[in-house]
Amino acid sequence: MDQARQLFDDYRYYRAYTANIQKLRREKPYLRELKATPARLKLMAHMAAWCERQGLNPRLWLYSLFVSRKWLFAPKLEPSNLLSEKHLPKFQRLKDYSFYRQYQQVQEALNPSPDSFDPNRDLSSTAEQAKRYYLAAGNAAECMNRMRDETFGFHPKSTVCCNCPAASECRESLEASVRFDIIALRNGTLSVEEARHQALARMQGNGRG
């Protein structure tokens, strides 16, 4: 999907969950959805380019604008709202990724790959896209910082990871964060059940130590 259209679809999806729009829909059940006009798509493309110059994932940036407004109102479709440098510190402090992850899961379910998607083994298109943003910005450190909630660390099936200068460091950090062979799990040579047994055995082993 075109990046500007993807961002606009994200905006429209999140906007529907704001208190203001939900109130309007109760009062006007047939409230129309926003249209993807050329001007709006151009603005989203401009926001994406600005985010990439800042070394940010534009999809996560857009989500953070809604979070900072506590889901009361959607950010206005204006450069002053979408490209606010004053928001940068709030973005860096963002900790609530729950709805962002939920939305990505909905999208993966609506757009399945030819084989059924396995979140324990497969690489999501959203994570790969985020990795690509950080690599293009030369910001491997931030990609690793976002390991737990956005990029999910080194993945053997990622073309971005294969071209990342920090791939070895990222892989070591990922492996140290779990108690099972996560690379084997992602490669498909270790089952989820075997991973659970590994984790349990290592926990018990540490307990005896």
C-alpha cells in the first residue's frame, strides 16, 4: 500500500476511537468518514518525509499524537499539528503501545500471507517496515531500543536485519532477553512447546543455583 494512503487509513482508524468522534456518532449515526483527498494524502506524505528526516517511524509518530491527546480529539490535519517539534519529547516518553499493537494485529489478520501467519515464527510487515525506517535513518540504536514493542529485534527472515550493521549486537541483545532459543523458534526449527520447555528448564536451573 502507498505510504501516504496507509498513514491516512491509520489516522481515520484512530480518529474513530476518539471521544469527540464517538460522541458525534451517537448524535449523528450516519456521520461520514473522512475522504482521502489529494491534499490530505499530500500532507501525509509530507509528514512521512519529515518523520524519516527525524529518524522516526511515521506510523508510530501518528499514533503517539492521539495518545498525547488522551484520545479526546484527533490531531488536526494541519502541518502545525502533524509536524510539531514540541511533541518530540512526548514521543520519546511514549510507553503505551497497546492499541498500536492491537491495530497491527488486526491488519495482519485482514491481510494474511499465503501461509497462515504465526506471530512466534513469522515476521510481520509492520515490524519490517519499522526496521526499514530506522535503517534508512542510520538509527540502529533506536531500532534496538524499540525491540520490545515495535521492531521485536533481530529476525532471521528480515531483509532489513540482514543489511543492518548492528545485526550481531541486536541478535545478542535479543537472545539475552529470553530464556529459550528465539532464533531457532523464528527459523521454524523449534516449536512453541519446545521453547516453553527450554524456558521452564532454565528458570528451574537458575532457581537451583
